[in-house]
Amino acid sequence: MKQHSYIPRPAKIIERKSLSPDVVSLRIKFTDRKPFNFIPGQFVMLSVFGFGEVPVGVATSPKEKGYIEVAVRAAGLVTRKICALEVGDNVGVGGPFGNGFPMAKIKNRDVVIITGGIGLPPLRSLIRHIERCPECVKSLTIIHGDRTEERLLYRDEYPEWEKFAKFHLTVEDCGAKWQGCVGNITKLFDRAEIKRGSVIIACGPSIMYPAIATRYAGKTVAETDLYFLLERRMKCGIGKCQHCTCGELYVCLDGPLFSYGQLKYNPEAFK
Amino acid sequence: MAKVIYDSGIEDFLAEVSAEMLVYAPVFVNKNYPDQINFKLWNSELSLALKYPVTITPPTEILLPSEEPLFSFEGDQATPAKVEPSVIFGLSWEDLGSIQKLTKIMGKPIQDEPYQARRSQAFIIGLDKFSPPTGLDFDLYFQEFETGAFAVTAKTKQGKKWLSGKHFKNHPVKIPQVTKKPDPLLSDPLLPRAIKESATHPVWDELAETCFGCGICSYVCPLCYCFETEDKTKFGDSNCGERCRSWDSCMLKNFAATSGHNFRPELRDRIYNWYNHKFYRLPKEQGFSGCVDCNRCVVYCPAKINFRRVLSRVLADYKKRPKK
């Protein structure tokens, strides 16, 4: 009996880091010795036999060979189990699924990444890709916000990112030592100078998206150059199970990345 | 000259087939309820039901079971579930159509391999009063041209092999042509657009007042195929078990919910999504409607919702809309 796409590839955890009180980063190595090719922005189904599987964006660049990293927030039964895994534990990886970022389109363009909270890991794939391939874009600006200082993900990497990107950071609630911006992410929109003709890619809570669209779509950037990553429940990744439908779109097949032009008349897009 | 079989000979034919493969056929679920018929794994002790308005669950259940293991696992080793050859006997025109449509849905744009593995090992035998449907796949088709008498047509190699067997007799009779006319409501070319543009129509709010959101319309529909997956383990050992998929329903409250957010919390939106999928999205994605007019959802809806009345109203209002 032949293998099928619902059977994940065998893999092992080779590194585990706690990124915040409830988010864990896992470095995963495939044990079947076959290459894993993907585009930044694609997602995988991360599986623990006996518990289930969850969709999660790849957080590393395709140029990093031999492993992938993902960040998982302990929220439900499966994600709590994943966050409790240790180095050496087995996992399964299905995919990659979805469309990924428009790599050809962003070549020689000013690219702006806007992320909120757990929206950062999938975009970290693009950040790390640009770090390894600076000629892929003209410039990179990162605008990131989270609720509190201790929730900020990948904090130890920010100094590296500042070497090749303009980096703007805010938290909504901070301690006495925090010297950066305080407030929600829209506060950074006034500070970050987004050039006309840029490509914006945003990932975060969907409540953030209308604010971005109102400010930039059709003004600073074309509707087709403003992208949103959508999150939905997913069970198959191949457009069958129906859980991820959003109006007439399948987030797993047509997305998870959509241009604002694709979403603006979709009543289910920003729910 | 037509090949003919009589109702008294059908069980003998199926008994012969069942020596080689699993046979699923419509049988009485409970002797006390003669109208309660379902497709079951048949053996000669079960009475066949050759005349019935519609089975409770659709025959697509045999190809996409209400619960099936996708694979079993032990430690980090996964083994795909096995599939056995089978025959599905006694499918009406509508049910033949549903299997054909579901096979296309499960094949495009990406193959659902567990479904296709089952379908590729399943033989299909239709049975209805109409002439053999030209556009539908089957191996054999039984047309009841007189009470208890069936003219049989083969379409495939396996079908022809069966038809050459002892159970089918040559009969010098002219079989009447009986065609099924397409339903004018379901084949109205404006229906997909009417449904798409009805997202804000009051009918969905009104239905949400009546509908229980129980999902029975999905479970009895041959073209509802949404599913959930779940790992089932042996008691006390999470290393050993099966990843199963089971029917879900987009009518249920948590269908689109993640652990942090419900993307479709309102019943009216879930009802609209059910109609939009069948009557707009499937025509757009696959080129055909997600309804074969089998009537199961009308028969089994506890709130007595009739999709035809809903579609008629939405379509009529669409046709009356002011032209831009």
C-alpha cells in the first residue's frame, strides 16, 4: 500500500527554545534523509502521533538546509503537547502547503513586514531569507508589536536584524526599563517611513488588517502589493476538509497569503 | 436483444459476487420500519430493498466512511490503512451522480489519496426505473422496465464479465426509453450567481431562527464531505493507534474555530456557507452543483427546512433585482 499525503514525514526535534511564557521554538530535522523544499510563507502540518496535528508556518529560510524551525503557542491540546516536547522526541511533518510569499515580485522592491504577536514566526522565514540573500530585495523594513515586553518573540535576534533592515518595535504594556515605543502597532505607522511603491506583507491578529488597509491600500501601495497572511483552522492542507474556507477562498490552497485586492470584498476575510 | 434479470435472481447474483469481494447493498435497517433503508455490508441473510425512496445515509459513505483510519502508527512508524475491493449495488440515478461528483471533487485540484484508493477498488451497480445514464460511471446498470424485471447494461470490462454470467438471460423485449429531466430550479444558470450575491439576504437570518444547527443535512448529504481528524490510541499507550478522519459539519458551531478564535460563530453565516458551497463555490470550482436532488436533507431535517424553497426565494429575488 503506497504512502499518501496524510502521512507526515518522520522528523526529530534537535533544538528547543522557549521564546516567551507560552511560545516555544523547535528546530526539526527530517529523519528520512530526503530534502524538504519550500517557499518562505508556506506552512506545514506538525504532528505528534497520539495527539494530532496543527498547521504552523515555517520560520526559517529555505537556504537553511537540513532543518526547519517553527514557533508554537501552547493554546490547545495538540499545541500544549508540542510545546512540552523535548530534544530527541519524534514529530511528523506534512507539507509544505499553501502559496508562500511572492519571491519574484519582491525582487528589487522596498519590502515592509508588519507583524503582531505570533504573526512574526512565518515572516521570520522571509527575514532570514533576505538576511542570506540581501540582493533579493531593495530594502527591508520590519514593524513589529506585541502586548508585553516578555511576550516579544526572537528578542535575541533583533540586533542582527537591525544590521540589514530598518526595525521598528512597540509593546502595549511595558516595564520600567523599557525605552522603546509604547502603544499598539498603528503608533509605529507614523514613525516608519513607508515608501510609495513598496510591497507590504502583514501577519498578525486580523483586527490589525483593516487599519493597515485603510492607511496604505491604494495610497502608499497598490492593493495588489499589500498582502495579508490569514489564519484558519486546517485539517487537510489540500482543499478538501472545508475548515479553512474564507468566502470563496481556501486559505490552505489559495493562501495563506492574499493580496488586499483579493480580500477587500470578502465578508469573511477580516473576521 | 436485452439482457434481463428478475428480482428473484438478484440475490443469487450478489451472493456469487460476494464470494470475491465485499458487497454493499440497500437493506432494511429494522423490520418494524419498512421505510428505513440503508446501504450495509450485505450477506444472504439480509433482505435486499429494491424499492425505496431514498436511503438514510448516502452511498458515498462507503467511499468516505463516517469514520475511517487514514493510517496506523506505532512509535514513529506510520502504515497506511488497507482497502478491500467492493461492490456498491442498487444506486439510483441521483446516487450514481453523487459518487461521480464526489470522485471529481476528491480528485481536483489535489488528489485525496485515501478516497481514490477506495474508489479505484469499488465497482458500481446502478438500479433505477430510468434508462442507463449516459454521462455517469457505472459497471452495471439495472433498469426496472416492468415490476421485478430489470434490463441490464454493462459499461466496463468487469461489468461485461458479470453480464456474460448465468444470472442474466437474453430476452427478446424492447426496453422503453425513460429519461430523467433535469430539475429546472437546480439547473437554472442564474442560481450560482444568485446564491453568491445573497450573502446579506434576510432568508439566512430567518433560517437561523428555525434551524437547530444540528448538522443532519450534512450527514445525510452525499455531497457533504467535510471532515475532522483525530488520533485514537490504545488505552494507556499514546505511542500506538490510528489517525482517523470522521465526518464533520460546517453547520456546527465550532467548525471554523481555532483554540483562540471562532471565524464563523453565527449560525446564519454557517447556513449561508452551506448553500454557498453547494450552489456557488462547487459550480465555480468543479463545474457542477453540489446537489444531486436526492431529497435526504428535506426528509431528515428536524426543522423541516426545504432547500428548494430557500433556493426558489433567493433566485426569485435575484431575478427581480434592479439592473445596474
